[in-house]
Amino acid sequence: MAFLQVNVYSNVLEMEVMLNVILPQQTKKRLGTNTKGATEDIAVLYLLHGMQGNHSVWARRTSIERYVSGMEMAVIMPSTDLGWYTDTTYDMNYWTFISEELPVICHELFPQLTTKREKTFAAGLSMGGYGAMKLGLRHPERFAAVASLSGALALAESVDNLLEIRGKVYWEGIFGPLDEIKGSENDLIYLISQQKIKTAPRFFITCGTEDALYPANTYAMKKMQEQGLMVTFEDGPGEHDWAFWDQWIQRVLAWINE
């Protein structure tokens, strides 16, 4: 595998942004892991970070490069600061960047990446789990499957919990008035209720049973089931930490390839 650290300019954000990218590369090693190369139509996984992370955190805290070795899959790991994958009220359009501009940039720089829905995936942890689900729910025509690890999946149902994490000014800078999140395009539960079964991607939700977000994850899962969506829910012992995410990203990768 090749591991690239990429600096690009975002016209949407009007600033330099950073990506880490894992690309399949054919290698033959005396020691280590041999990998297969691919020159076209490579499957792609957009892997999103949480609140305290950036483009580098998945590679630093897990063995994601080793886990995708031999899968003929590219992994795109962008940085979106603390913007919650949302076009914020403070005029930073992180949603437009991640959903519209980033795929164009990646296909321009790496033309071997697939353009096929059935080989395009998204996943993320915590805030990134929210972002990945948002991608799948708002653009089901682009993603075959999306996965959330310990995701913040019920923001509008738990405003008081948000205020325990950061102040009201921060959250309203992201979403606007907090009482207006519910029923908006930033409310995953609302987006679930609008989803059509025939066009929806597959969904995977996992969360540690000791995680404070566990009730939100089971709630979102039940709403998906009620809507008739294809959702896999799996849990296990664990908290909101990298020990859990390093273990479960391996299960997510296996699920993607099922």
C-alpha cells in the first residue's frame, strides 16, 4: 500500500486542507505484507474523524493501513476541523466540501478511483459517524454502504448532552438555533424517516455498551428498522475510545466486503 499525505486547496472553504490517503500498490516483500496493485476502478472508503481528531488520527491510532492491505481499496481521510460535516452558520461550508468538492478533488488527483456507487463507501467515528451517516442518508445514490462507530446519531433528541460537551455559542455556530435542528437536514433521525427503502445504502451501526452514546445508537437503529432500511447493528464491551474503534473498524471492513 502507498500512504500519501496530501495538501490541497479547497475553493469551497477558501483554505488549504489536508488529507491522508491510502492507495493500493503492488508490493512483494521478503518480510511484511504483500499487497495487490490496481490501476483503475479502485473501491474507495471515505473515513471520517471525530471531534478531537483530524486527517491523521485514524492512521495514528489504528492499524487501518494494515487492515486494508490486499483489499484493493483506497481510503480517503480528510480533515474537517470541528465543523460537524455541516455548512455552518459561521460561513464555513464543511458539508459542501465533504459531499461535493472532496470527491471531485480525489478523482482529479487519483483517476484510478472508482466512480461506481457499488464500490463507494463511507465510515466514521463519533462526529465522523454522524458525518458518514449523513452522507449515506442525503446522497444514497452515491454510496453502497455506510458505517458509524460510536456515532452521534440523535443530536436533536439530546440537546442537553451537547451543552455538556461545548457551550451554546459553539453549537449554534455550527447548526444555528438548537431548537431548529429537529426536522432539519442536519437531523439524522428526520433524514431516516425520509429515506426510501429501494434506493438506500446498507447501514452498519456499532457502539460500545459502556459508551454514553449507546442509547442514541440503539434509538437510531430502531428508527431505521421501523423505516425498513437495511441496517446491521452490533455492539460489544467498550467505551468511547480508540481501543474500541481499532477493534471495530476491522469488523466494518469485513462487513463492507460481505
